[in-house]
Amino acid sequence: MKCESCGSKIATTFLKKMLGTSIKDSKGKKHVVCSNCQRTLTKEELLKKI
């Protein structure tokens, strides 16, 4: 799985759980974001970037 903000690969655990998060836009669509982008950017900045 790739981050929709920066395009880098999102790491997963051995149970295939992603080490990131998913955020919803105003239409209800989910976007996956890596933990680095989640730490540095706010939700509004991430949605503008996507």
C-alpha cells in the first residue's frame, strides 16, 4: 500500500496491519496516509495535498 500524500510505501506488521492511518474527506472517501505524513501535517493540509 502506498501513501496518497507522499507516495512512499506504508510499512505493515506481520499480521498485515498497516502502520499508518486512513482519513476521510468531505465525500466520505478514505485515503491512506503514512505515519511520517501524519506526524508532520495536519488533517486539513493532508486533504489539500491529496
